[in-house]
Amino acid sequence: MYDITIIGGGIVGLATALRIKEQKPSIKVLLLEKENEVAKHQTGHNSGVIHSGLYYKPGSLKATNCIRGYQMLIDFCNRENVHYDLCGKIVVATSEEQRPLLRNLFDRGMQNGLVDNRMISQSEIREIEPHVHGLEGIWVPYTGIIDYKTVCEKYAECVRKLDGEILFDEKIIDIKNRNTHSEVVSATGKLFETRLVVNCAGLYSDKVAQLTQPENINVRIIPFRGEYYKIKPDKHYLVKNLIYPVPDPNFPFLGVHFTRMIEGGIEAGPNAVFAFKREGYDKLDINFPELFESLAWPGFRKVALKYWKTGIGEYYRSFSKAAFTKALQGLIPEIQSDDLFPGGSGVRAQACDYDGGLLDDFSIIENKTAINVCNAPSPAATSSLSIGQTVSERVLARI
């Protein structure tokens, strides 16, 4: 029998396994992943940004875990020789209406302890990013870039060194709660007995949570696909590092931006469109049962009604390269449609409650037999070791 069985081999599941084994090596930990490698979905498709904690409400789980996790990640990478680059970024107001939002964002960063941030003028923007159009901005020196799949592979290596067990190709189809333990059943027919289940299943975290408790979980994962373009090499000079717009405070996405990648190249995006499949990375990917389930959730219908105009705009940009280019030109007027070619995409697991609230903060739901990480959006990768620490403390209090 295992003490802990973690479901999900993304960055949060691996960080949780690592933190548990580091704090109490004698605990018998098993991590189950349905794919044939780590970081196959959200973690392996993200933009590779090390976030500073600028955007998040002071005192929220996002803010506290991002700021703590940021330093944990940097320390881990230094110790394990994982390459990263703290190149910094700028957040740019491109209209007068955005100036108050930018100032509020700066104040929020200061409240979160980002004392080295500074407001920058139009001329200072041009010194940092010569091709950017902006009235005013924030210079954020803490922000960096990294390959999170490489981080995950290193997490997994460290877990195994501490005698943690990781098994691939084990999709979980049932969890049976017994008096003293749970039985985790995989699609291969294997049964794993465990004292406690930790659910880090990302895009399927709500499904796994429903297996761990008979009462209904009041959230559903709604998948949103983010699509990227890449900039042709002869136009890389347009972007030095990272360039972000002022985010819409009413929408839980940051808007299209420019990101220099750690392995080379420049990404532009993403948009945010409702995906017709939880792992739907292509526009034509459809899983009808998952689609109908999303449409049937009352909370999603309320979200769709509230944000229909924004949603139509996102879909238009998804199918119109010209519209996507126009959005990017708000930051870099020189960028042209011919400078772009299709890049990758990712799907964000966005938790939505019954009343139509898009959960903005991390959400952990506990019951007698399980700890369910039901919402871990960006900056979960940056925050992974801190989230893992939080979950491991809850685990160790119960084992």
C-alpha cells in the first residue's frame, strides 16, 4: 500500500511529490500519469514565463504562492543547473484610458513586494523596447523565461532519487473509498491501494475530484485554447524580451503579448477561445461529450452570456490572421501579417463555478480521502514548488 498517490504528472503534481519526499523521505509516494511522459498538456504547452507576482490580488493564494514559488524555483534551478534567464518585461499602456489601470497594477506589485519595479515614460519604453508604441509602462525586472518541461523532467529525476515512484500510461477511471484507504483503478486494470489521494489532474481535475467524493463538486473545468503565432527570424529585432499589454481586470487572461523563448524565437499571443475538447489544441478538435458537458453547465452559460462580445472577438482573431495582427500592432505598429507564421497552442483549465464565476485564485478542495487541486491556472508553473509545499503540509498533517 502507498501512503500517497498523486494523480497527474504535470508541474504541480511533480512538485507536490518532490516536496513530500523532501520533507519526509520515508513516506511511500506514487505518481500516476495517463500519458507516456511528464508535462504533456498544460505545462508542456505554456509560454515558459517566470512570473513575478505583479497581477495578483495581495494576500490571495496566487500572490503568496507566486512570490514564494518564484524564489523556490530560482533556487531549485540554480541548484540543479536548469537554465533560465531573468530578462525582465514591460507592461505598456497604449491609451489614456489604460493609464489608471497601469498605475493600479504598479501599486498592486508594490503591495506584493516587487519593490524593484518602476514606472517608465514613453521615452524609457523606447530605450528598453525600441519598436513598442506606448504612453507609459512598468518595467518588471523580476520576470524571466524558462523551459518548464525541462523543469518537470528535473523534478521527476529528483523524486526518483528520493525513492518516489512514477508510472506512465495509467489513466485513472475509478477511485473506491474504503474504511482505511482508497483503491485507485486505472484503465490498464491495475489497482493501487493508498492512504490518501492527491489530485493534480489539471484539465481533468474536476473529473477526478468527483471520483473522490460522492457529493457534487461545485466547479467544472472549462477549457480555453490559447493560440500563438511565431515571428519570422528576420523580424526578431522587433522584440528584445517580453512585452505585455495592460490586462482587462474583468477577464482572467492577460491579452496578446510578445515573449522571447528560452530556446530561441519569439512568440506572439495567445488569444483565448472556448475549446470544444479539454485537450483540443487544434481549431477542429471536438469531443462531443465534453463539449455538451461544458454547454450544459449553468455557470458556463452565464459566462458565455456575460462575455459573448469578447468571445466573438477572440474567435474572430482565431480565424483571421489580419485581426490577430491588428491586436499585436497595438503594441508594435511595425509588425505585419507576413512577419507571422503559425506557432503552437495550449489549453487552459479554467474552473467555473455554478453561478458563473471564473475562479481567479487557486482552489484546493479537501475531503476525508483526498486533496483535490481543482484550479491551478497561471502562474501555477512559477508557483509549483510553493503549491507543492502547501499541499505537502496538508498531506503531512494527515499521515
